Amino acid sequence: MQTVLTFSEAGGHPDNQDVVLVRQHPARLDMTIALVADGQGGRSGGGRAAELACQTAWKLASEFDLDQMLDPLAWAYLLRRVDLAVEGDAVAGFTTLVALVVTPNRVVGVSSGDSVAIAVVAGRATEVTAGQSKNPPVGTGTVIGRTFNTPLEAPWPLALMTDGVWKFAGLDRVLVLAQKVTPNNLLCALQTTARRHGTGDYYDDFTLAVLDNDGRL
């Protein structure tokens, strides 16, 4: 049984420009679509870009048939459609995006930017989004995506996160935590590394989704 934990909170400014969306595929209840986007700061429209990216990606992915869901090329096409939708919006700026489907034994999807997905299989944590490009971002009309098709072996947890979760501890440290900490304690462990000392506030917007196939959340 797949279980899901999601958490998203603003950090460093009042408005949270991260978006997370995790839902079962409407036609395949054994498959979960997971999306995380981080609107680019330093310019207007980041939050709108992240929101539109996830809305568009969900609409497209929820209409995939079985063959498309398991085809990395279909996810590359999805990212291209999302990129054009965000570019064409008068308000939206730029964003990252991780878009994927999780089956009982595989994770397939696409990513762009510095939000990441990490799978823990047989006690070893691996970044399934490794090698993705940070630039050009989603919303430029020229995005470059990195597709992935990674086997999973039960029991596995899968974590999607924006850079506000991992960058202050370092990705290597997050990979170690993912291997050592049980899925239901991973959120607390990562929150500790991403908070300002003395205040409890987050350094940056903090968004995490953890999926687990063994009902441990």
C-alpha cells in the first residue's frame, strides 16, 4: 500500500513559491503521479509559474495511458508542453519541475532545475534526477529536461524536494539521512537542517513529498 506525506511552508519571505501535488492516476490506482515545482525567486511570477507548471503537468499526466506513463519520451513531451504553457502566461515567471509516476516497482518521469527526487532501494539512496539542467528553466520556452526510468525494489521510499530542503545540509548529507532515517522521520530530520538557528524559521521555501510503498508513513 502506497502512503504519502507532503509538507510545504514559506521561508525567508511571506509567500510560498513552491507547489507540491501528489495524486493517484485516475485510471490506475496502483500508480501515483507526483509533482514538485519551485518558482524562481528574484523576479516576479515565480509562484504563478510553479502553480501553472503543476496544474498543466497533472492535466497531461492524468490523461496518459499505460504505455505513455512508462515511456520517458512521453514525459519529455509533457515537460515541453508545460514549458510553453508557463512561457505563454502573462503573469508567470520561471520555475523548476519534477514530474513523475510511481508504480510498485518503477519510477518514470522528467525534471528540470534543482528540485530533486531521491529513491532508497535496498538501503541505498540514489538521486533519480541526477544530471538535470538548472538552465534554461521552465517558462523560457527552451527548457532542457532530464528523463529517468528507475527500477524500485520493495520496500522503498521516494522523496521529492525543492532546494530549500537540501541545499543547506548539502545533497550528500540528505542522501545519507534518507538511508539512515525511517520514512516517517525523514521530514523532521530534514526540517532540522533547513531551519535558522535560534528562530525556527526556514532559510528558504521548504517543500517535501515522501511516498512509501510499505505503509510506514
